[in-house]
Amino acid sequence: MTGKNGIIVMKFGGTSVGDPEKIARVAGRVIKAKSSGSRVVVVVSAMGDTTDDLIELASKISINPGRREMDMLLSTGEQISIALLAMAISEKGCSSISLTGNQAGIITDEVYSNAKIISINNSRILRELKSGKIVIVAGFQGVNNAGDITTLGRGGSDTTAVALAAVLDAKHCEIYTDVDGVYTADPNIVSEAKKIKGLSYEEMLELASSGAKVLHLRAVEFANKHNVVLHVRSSFNDNEGTWVMDESKIIEKMERPVVTGVTYDTNQVKITVFGLKDIPGIAAKLFGAFAAENINVDLIVQNISEKGVSTISFTIGNEDTAIAKKVLEGLKSRIEFSTADINSAVAKVSIVGAGMQTHAGVASKMFDILSGENINIEMISTSPIRISCVILKEKVKSAVKALHSGFELDREKGL
Amino acid sequence: MTGKNGIIVMKFGGTSVGDPEKIARVAGRVIKAKSSGSRVVVVVSAMGDTTDDLIELASKISINPGRREMDMLLSTGEQISIALLAMAISEKGCSSISLTGNQAGIITDEVYSNAKIISINNSRILRELKSGKIVIVAGFQGVNNAGDITTLGRGGSDTTAVALAAVLDAKHCEIYTDVDGVYTADPNIVSEAKKIKGLSYEEMLELASSGAKVLHLRAVEFANKHNVVLHVRSSFNDNEGTWVMDESKIIEKMERPVVTGVTYDTNQVKITVFGLKDIPGIAAKLFGAFAAENINVDLIVQNISEKGVSTISFTIGNEDTAIAKKVLEGLKSRIEFSTADINSAVAKVSIVGAGMQTHAGVASKMFDILSGENINIEMISTSPIRISCVILKEKVKSAVKALHSGFELDREKGL
């Protein structure tokens, strides 16, 4: 992973290529990168609402369309984008070529609608780069070994870009988005939020999984695994964005703060099961039933058993509420409990920072800050570099603000 | 070419799959064919205006988009159709699979936007048919040897269907359209026009090239070359349509009329070059200049030279008028002529019939009929089974009506 070949991968999302004018702007940006000496591979998503429009079209034909055919349908969105971007680049006098996932050599497994990349044959891309062309690759898509078109699921174009950067040994992978980079907190809530200059993969993973929406989890995992340096930046200006790279490289450059960012997630529902008969294996049965329906359970708290009866609380994503109700109904006949409560008035607030590993007292400081704002903590979960608290949804904004200033994220750091 | 394997190819154009309801109707029709014992391959075009919409989108990005990228763009139209039709068939409980041109093994030459099929690897299609599936193939598209997407140009989906019928040794190829079949004349002009039950390839070619729009010339040529039986019929009813097949097969079944159909073409412009110095090679220079601009010249008439000066008239398609004017300007400096006249008030009327070959006097009867209607004949051209006359555009309807009744096409035949 030397990056000495001077290749960069630039990824533009659907809003960045939403109409002909925006496509022309992306073309200009890509040509500029080429002019400054890089060999450029561009990954694009489908234009604006194209994917949603295609899904709606399919819904008029079938209530539950087959996944193979859905991938056949949706992959046309990116194919349209790459052709138009190639035309726009050509119109500005520069040479380029568009490649579908298939033509770019992206081989996936057989899981339609949520495929994983298993290998990339980069020979065609390298050949086109060698002939001086800007190479434009359709994001989100690949083919399985039978030659059938697959799509990579949510955040798929980010994953395409990172995977290409890995197999092309690119200098780095630039993710263009509608924000300037990753911030210490949501700027819509905390006006003093600052752009973070550098993050480790682990921090980015924790931020992404605890509410920051700027990068998709899977793409960051892929970057981490293959050591691809990411640069998250705005498609509307030339400002330096946020670099995401190996922790060791960041430490060389700057003194790391204890807490890097504050995130929140209001897409949470808290389920409490009361009067649960406390016998061995009961928790396994309870959560097994949710797992069987592909419901991800996030935080879990079990109260101390009294007289052989306990209470278990856990959180799930809001979108799974309806199916969770059915699961609870079904459990009535299989395990013994008195009642179950579903509470959607909760949210999760988290602090993330690699520095936590070497600093004691971060958790107690977080609880102090929340307590100082009269915010009750309902549940707690931690990782080595993250602490999350479930609180009342109505308190989220004040919690984020208090944590951001309490951990001094509003002060200029010597980064 | 035995057709004993029970395969039929069904081709549906853009209007037949114009919206979700129409796609569902096509699905029903295809399933019915399968239920009656055939193994079914379906070829579909892009939905309704999709192709035009994509062309317009491209025009907003580039005045003259590259042909490779244009094919990349336009081929998405058919890809959308095949996915939706597969969903519709599945929704009705039948098993099917959609294949792009690439997946269907359709290999073309390198001529983007107007590619020719050079081979078809039918193994995937046969495998899917064997597993009991209805196979849906994207019309109009293929890939070249480099794996790049090509399109077949106008009428391309008809060509795809006929080519597949050929390599699959299909019983026949059904071309579904918005009319009931091929008629003895345009029913909008001649209310007594009758549907033709059987036509030879040669007749169909002459009809298609002289104005009948129901089948594209290239597809008929392909069918002729590979002896594919065509059945042109309506996508809106179950009526028997028009069969197109080898002349020898038709003769076995029915007594053939002398004239099979009357066609017209109002998309004609007559150019007359006056005072042309009559020296050897001047015609070659004149028409060479038009050929260099890809202008197809149809009828040509040269007046007898008087005093070393002659007049040449010829017809071209209306769409080439502007460029023809430029060619004539350019010729001024290279060959000697006095003036040139461009007349768009003309049209071509033709009679077609394999029986002409064995019947004398057909031409003189045609001229008599036109003369009887006071229609002046400006130019004449013939083939062994066609006679065409250029007349005033305003006389077209009366000419078609008179020829239709004069050759007794309005009488029931024992076909």
C-alpha cells in the first residue's frame, strides 16, 4: 500500500450529480484533479431521486419484487450517471470512459440487494488509466460469478470507491458529500461544532454507528481492513475536509483529544419486558426471537432479579417497531413474562474518542455533565472508545450541547 | 432449421410496455403462450418515451455526445423494461429471468449506435429455458468483443428478436405491434384495405422500404437470410396477423395475387439539377458528393442530353434536405451546372407483389390507373417485384385508393 502510482479515487453521491449542471460541475472538479497530476478514478451514485423513482415503478408492478430483478432494475441508475458524467468530461475536452460494475471487474457474492465484493479484477481500469483516460465507475453494483448484476445495499457507492482504492493501491479515496467533513457534533444543534481534521478508523466507525451519517459503516470497515486513507470533503468547495486513517499515522501528527466527537441517534425505541421468570436460557430465547426476524438489538440492561422475577430493557431501531410487537406477541406462549412496554420517546447520545483508552474518569465526567442538565440516564453502554447513554428524546439537544462544551470541543485545538 | 424444439420468440415494442398496466398485460400474454406448450423467449424495447427522455437528458450535457457513452446511456431503457416484465411475470406466479444483451450472449461489431450482431452464444438462454423459465432479453443491445455495450440502431429490437429466433432454431418469431398485421394499404387512407395473410421476405422488404412502417428493413433482411418465419400481429388482441416466410412455402398454401400491397412515402424531396455539363464522370461526382455525407439517394432520372447539357432529378429523404443544400453549394465550384431546385411537394407511391415476376403489363396498368385519376408521374423506378412512381404529394391519397381498387385488393381472396 504505497500509493506511489499517483491514483486517487473520487466518489460523488446522488445529490452531487442530481442534474446536468451539477454533473458538469463534477466534471470540472475531476478534470482539475487530473490536471494536477493524479490518475483519476471516479465513482458515482445514481442521480438524485432516480433510485426512489425506480423503486416506485417496481412497486406498481409487484408488491414484493424478486431481488435479482430489483438489482437488474436499480443498477440502471448508476449506469445513467456514469454515461452522462463521461459526456460532460468529454464536452470539456478531456478523455474519459465509463464502466459498469461488470466492466470494472467488480465480482460479488450471490446475495442480491445486499451483495459483498469478493474480488476486483482491476486490469481494465489500469489499462484505461494508462491510456490517459479518466475512468468513471458505476457505484453500488457488481456481478456475481454467473454474470448476474448485484447491488451492494445501503452506502454501496462508498464501498465501491473504497474497494477500488484498495485494489488500485490509490494514494487516497475522496468521498464528496454535501457537508464539509466530519464535525465534533451536528452543526445544526451545536453552532460551535468544529470540523475534525483527522480521525482513526475506529473513531469513524464508532461515530458512524452511533449516529453520524456522513460515511456508511461498511465502507469505513472496508477502509480499515485494507488501510485505505479516506478524505471526506464537500462537493461544493475546495476546503480540506476530514481525513480518516490508521490511528498510528494520526498520532505522529497531532496531540489527540480525549473526546473527538458527540453524536446522537433519535431513531431509537426502548422495549421493557416486565415480570420475566428468571430461569437459565430465558434471555437467549428472548433475543433469539428478535434475531430470527433480523432485528438488531442495541443496548441491553437487565435489572437485578427479585424473587425469581426480573426486568429486561433493550433498544431497537424505530423501523423495526411493528415487527417487534409481533415478536413479543409470539413470545407470550413460549416464555413467561407479565407485560411489555414499547417506548419511542427515547434517544441515544454518545461521546467518541480514541483518547478515552488512556484517560480515566471520562464516563463519570459524562454522567456529571448530563446530571448537571437534569437529564436522567436510562441505559448505558460502552466500548473502549465510546460511551453511549439512552435518555429522553426531548433532552437530546441540550445533552449534545452540554457534552460538546463540557469536553471542550468548542475550543481550538492544535490539530 | 426444424423448429422441433418448440421455442417461440415474442417481441414487444415500446408502446406495448409503455406503463405498468401494459407490462402486466404482456406478462399475461407471454404466460399464455408458455401454458400452451411453447418454450418462450421474450424480447422487449424500452418503455414508451424512455429512449427519447434519455436522449434529451444527454443533449443537456453535450451537443454531440460520444457514441459509446450514448449506447451506455440508452441501453438502460431496455434493462428497465426486462426487469419490470420479469417482476410482472413473477407476480402472476410464473418463473422467468431477465437478461441484458451481454448476458444473452449477443456479440456485435464495434460500431456504436448502429452495431451489427456478429454472433450469439445461446448457452445461457438454453440453460434458463431448460430450467422451465420464461427468458426475457433486452432488445436493441449487445456487447462488442471488449465487453462494451453497443446498440443496434433503429428497429434494433426487431433485429434482436429475429437473430435470437435464428440461433435458437425457433418455430417462429412473433412481432407484436399496435396494428393487426400488414395491410394491402394504409387503412387510414383505404377503408377497404385487407390484412395480408402471407408475404414472402422479398415482398416484405419491398413494402418496408417503400413506406410500410410495421417492420424494420434490417430485421426482415435478417429473417430472410436465416429463414426465420415471422408473425406480425397485434399486442391488443388474439387475431392471426401476417405471416412472413420463404416464397416457396407460401406458394404451397395459396394462390398468390399479382399485387400484394400498395404503399406510399411522403417523406420525399425531389432535387433537380439543371444545365449539367454532360461529360463522362459527372454523375459519379454529383452522387459521390451526396454519398460522402451519408445521404441516401432513392430514385434517379436523367433527361436526354441536348447540346451537351442535361438535367438530373433524384429523390432523398426529407430529413437530409438541409445538408443536401450545403452539398449543392459545395458542388458549384467542382462541377458545372446552371441551377438546382429542391421540391418537397412530392411523394412516392408503390405497388409490391411477387406475382409481378410472372405477369406482364402490371406497370402499364399502374400508369393507366394513375392517368385515369389525372395524376402526373414525375419519376419511375422498378424492381422485379415493385413499381414506384414519384407524384405530387397532394395526390397521394387518391393514388393509393385508385391503385388499391384498380388491382382488386379490396376483393376477398382465397388466401
